[in-house]
Amino acid sequence: MDFDLNDEQQMFRRIVREFCESELKPHAHDIDENGALHWPAIRKMRDLGLLSMQVPEAYGGAELDTLSASIAVEELGRVCGSTALSISAHNGLGLGPIVRWGSPEQKARFIPTLTDGEHLGALALTEPQAGSDLLNGAKTYAVRDGDAWVVNGNKAWITNPKYAPVIVVLLRTDRDAGSRGFSMMLVETDRPGLTIHPPEKKMGLKGSPTQMLTFENVRVPLDNLLGPEGDGFKQTMQTLDSGRISIGALSVGLAQGAFEEMVRYAKDRHAFGEPIANKQAIQWMIANAAVEIEAARTLVYKAAWTKDAGRDFTKIASIAKLKASEVAEKVCHDAIQIHGSYGYSREYPVERMYRDQRLMTIGEGTSEIQRMVIARKVLAGE
Ligand SMILES: Cc1cc2nc3c(=O)[nH]c(=O)nc-3n(C[C@H](O)[C@H](O)[C@H](O)COP(=O)(O)OP(=O)(O)OC[C@H]3O[C@@H](n4cnc5c(N)ncnc54)[C@H](O)[C@@H]3O)c2cc1C
């Protein structure tokens, strides 16, 4: 299972797995049924470094390499998709841009609250009319007015706002400047004029809140700009490259969880006088799942390793995310098939895993967008 992991990474995986087995797995069903994260487990994640995975130690973070962070998200995904998505978004989307582009003052102001075990971070890119095509479709804008930016517009499908003290928001700051017309801004969620709407009713990942935001003349101090004005689109693309490794890891985790359930059930369930695991049709589904999960995991780890090595990882991140999300879809599908009617029941975890995995080919760039990114890179000879 362990793709050339060093001792520290292997030990980290064991610790996170034990935590997930004891603190998260027993609650995964209720998290889905009740549509709410299990905060006692999230609070405990603080001491494991899971709430500050790639935050520098200087800011109290765990300063993990990307491979270790991927392992953590994979392990969370193996037991609970909702928690894994919220923790992945918190680390990669909420904290990631602050760690990367925040001024020392912004880091000192926001990181301690975001990592205190009582809050989660969020990144707002998507709008009701634009997800894949932010460049042409995103409308939410900010204009300067004295000592503040004034923000108006809507964001949609944002993970974690209800738990976020501050949200990183992509805004148009110059409507005539194309891709140079966007900036990232830190918007505190208690600012007058910002409405955080109730969580969407979703197919899966029900414990992870997905919410719409409305900005009506929200005044944001000028120094809440995150990084240079005009860099927002570039920052978004770079953040998504990293996020795709994390969604790939989450997909591998979901596939692994479903795989373990399918193997267990195939050994227990009898038909025609023997365990169904003795039937070749079942064995082939199990074998295919084993092969595909191994391939997906290897790609995700390679993407993480490429990022940690400081190389261009855009293509490999898209390849890993595309492959892993499609593997999760197939493995979770087959896990239900092997369970027969029981797989269709909410009493068995594979039903939840199947619903949870469905986002993975959509969020942080759909499979079509991943293929577009990969093809562009290939055609450019990269
Ligand atoms: C549970 C959940 C959590 C989310 N969390 C966040 C979050 O935290 N922050 C955030 O900003 N967003 C978030 N999103 C939004 C998500 O990232 C977008 O939904 C996603 O990027 C797709 O955008 P869209 O829904 O607008 O689809 P569209 O862009 O409208 O795409 C619709 C279809 O057209 C296809 N398509 C679009 N362009 C092309 C093309 N050029 N070639 C071929 N096909 C194309 C797409 O692949 C898709 O099949 C979340 C969504 C969900 C469901």
C-alpha cells in the first residue's frame, strides 16, 4: 500500500487511521443522516495537525509536505466523505491562499482563529452563473471607496461558510482587464451586508455545508486584499492545482473505503451454497477495483511528490484528480453491485460512499475541464 513513504509518513498514516477509526467512522452515518459535522472529532484534529496541515510551524501549523497532507485527506475520505471534504477545503482552499499570499499581519490576524478547532476556512470562487468559466462568467466585484473596497454580487456552492470567521473571495476589481482584472480578498463573515444562506440540500456529502453568499455593499478594508491587486485569477488557478491533488486523495480514500466494504461483504454473503467471493464475476470486480485504486493512489502520490519537489505539477494534478475521481465512481458503483439490495439501503455505508463520491468528478474542476487542462499541456509539448 505504501508508495515509497518514509518512516515519518508511514507513522503519520497509522496515527491518522487510528484516529479516523475511533473518532470518525462511528459517526459517519449520523453525519450524513443529520447533515452536520461531528465537532468533537474536528476539535481533536487540532492536536494531530489536521487543521493546519500546510501552515508553517512559525504560525503554529503542522507544516506537512503535500504527500503527508494527501495521506491525511485519503484516510479521512476512507471513513467519512463529508468530513474529508470540509477538512480538505479548510486546509487547501481556506488556509492555502492565506499561507501563500498573506502578509505577515494577515497571517497573524487570521491563522490562529482558523486553526483553533472551532472554525473552518473557505474559498469562494464559483457563482450561480459561472463555475468552469470564471474568467468570462464571474461577476461579483469590488470597487474602491475611500478606505475600503465595496463588494457586490453572489457566490454559490461554497464549502464551509457557516463555520468560517473569514472567507477568501475572488472578486473582479477591474472589469476591463480580463484575467488581470481579478483579485483575492479576505472578507470577515460578520461584515454588514454579507448574507450566508442556509446549506444546500445535496445528494451526498451532507455533513459538509455548501452555501450561497450574497454581498450587498459589503465594506472591506483596503488592506484585506490578499496578494497583489490583479493577481486573483492566477492565484485561483494555482490554488486549484493544489486542491486537485487533495480531491484526488479524497477520491482514493472513498474508493478504498468502498473496496474494503465490498471485500468484507463478498466473503460473508452466501449464494448458491458458497460465499459470493468464490464467484469469478465478483472476483473480477474486486480485482479491477484493486488495480484501479492502486493506479489512482500512485498518481495522487506522484502529483504530491511533484509539487513537493518544486516542479510544475499542473498536468499531473489534473491527471491524478481525473483518474482518482473516475476510479471512485466505478469502485463505489461496484461495491453497491456486490452488496445487491443491501447496497441500496442507507443502513450500509456503500450507499453513502456512492453519493459522496459523485462530487469528485465535478468539484475543483469537472472531468471535462481536467481533460481540457491535460490536452492543452500535452499539445503544448509539456
Ligand atoms: C458540494 C460542492 C462543494 C463545492 N465547494 C466549492 C467551494 O468551496 N468553492 C467554490 O468556489 N466552489 C465550490 N463548488 C463549485 C464547483 O467547484 C463547481 O460546481 C464546478 O467548478 C463546476 O462549475 P458549474 O457547476 O458552474 O458547472 P459549469 O461550469 O456550468 O459546467 C456545466 C457542464 O458543462 C461542462 N463544461 C463547461 N465548460 C466546458 C468546456 N470548456 N468544455 C467541455 N465541457 C465544459 C462541465 O464540465 C459540466 O459538465 C462546490 C460544488 C459542490 C457541488
